Amino acid sequence: MSNAVKYSEQGEVKIFTEVTADTVTLTVSDTGVGISEENMTQLFEPFERFDSHISVKAGGTGLGLYLTKKIVVDMLQGEIGAKSKLGEGSSFWIKFPKILS
């Protein structure tokens, strides 16, 4: 969510949830700068930061998406993914099993 806000100078950030009997899916979509197709393959790698006019202002280490993936996949036994188009924004989603108490 913080990346969506950091990389959307104008436009909007939307957060969606979907709960089924077995899973919870959280999607964050923005109308920010977007990510090029070639950078999408490296998106969840440690220390990856992609050049844009906003990245200089936004700062960061390039660990946020990597750590999020580790938590979602390794600890929650879920999935994570993204789709993006340069100049049009991005959508990131996490899906994990619903735990009933």
C-alpha cells in the first residue's frame, strides 16, 4: 500500500478484498507510474529499485516487495502477484488461506 501511495503523484489508490470459504485476497491498485514489462521479472527480488522520476523522492532499500513475498509465501503459504503497464499504474495482490478459529 505504501508503494502505491509513493508512486502515484496523481490519481488514485484502491484497495479491494475478496473473502471466500477458503481464501482471502487483498488487491492494491494504483494509477501511478507503472512498471515496464522487462522490470516485472525482477519485481520481487531483493534490493531491486527501478529508475523513475519518483524513485529518487520515494527512497527505500528495495526490500519491501521481497520481504512481503517471503511473508506471504513462506509464512502464510499464500501467493503474490502483480500486473502493471508503464505510465498507467499497477495492481498487486496477495492471496492466502483463510484460517478458521
